[in-house]
Amino acid sequence: MKRISVISLLLITVLLAGCLSASVTFLMDSPLTIERGQETLDLGLKAKLSGFGKFTINTVTISIKDGEDFLFGPETATLDKTVTVGPLGTVSVPMDPVSLEGVADLSATEYEKELKGKEYILELLVEGTKNSTAKSTVQFK
């Protein structure tokens, strides 16, 4: 009986200290490749879940940049979603592909001159209960 009380007290202490609070870390495929005429980009987004409880995602901001210069974005979407988190490991996150409207419209000459062979950094910022960022290299082939 005393052993159960000690275990219960330890579990309550850990929960109150926040050691087991809900946490989500986002991961993306890397590198991501884009070819001329491509209209969308699938990020291959995955979420690594840990802890217990509820996690709120307020906004998601995506940008593609070279150093401090933005090629795309930042574009922000408001989600305001709350998910219950348990120790599930890594799961895929269903997300609509990102539109490459401006890139898809480039002529062959413009694409070759401006983008082909270059690498940029795609940054994803998720703001919510705890903020999380994910980065990936974007290669233009």
C-alpha cells in the first residue's frame, strides 16, 4: 500500500512539474526538390509527440528564404486546433501541399536563370501551447 502511495506521489510531482506535459516537435523531409513547372510541394510533415495532455496549434507560418531574403512568404494560416497528446511516437501530419503558383508560372529561361541549381531554406513555424520550428533545404532541379 505504501509503495502505491509513493508511486502516485512521484507521478503527481512529475505531472505538476511539467515534465510530462504535452509536446509536439515537427519534422520535414529534407531535402525537398522543386522542378520547373511544378505546381505544389508536399512537405512530408511529421509530428513527434511526447508527454500527456492537450496541445493547441494557433498558427502555422511558412517561408522559403536565402539568408535574410524571402523567396516566398512568410505566409501564415490560422488553425486554432487542439489535439490530445499521448506518447505515440512519430506520426504523419496530413497537410495540403504548398502552392508554387509563382514558380510554376516562370518560363524555362526565367527558371534556369533565377532558380535552377540553387538551394534555399524552408522554415515552418508552429505557434501554440509551445512554439515549434522545422527547417528543410529546398533544391531547385
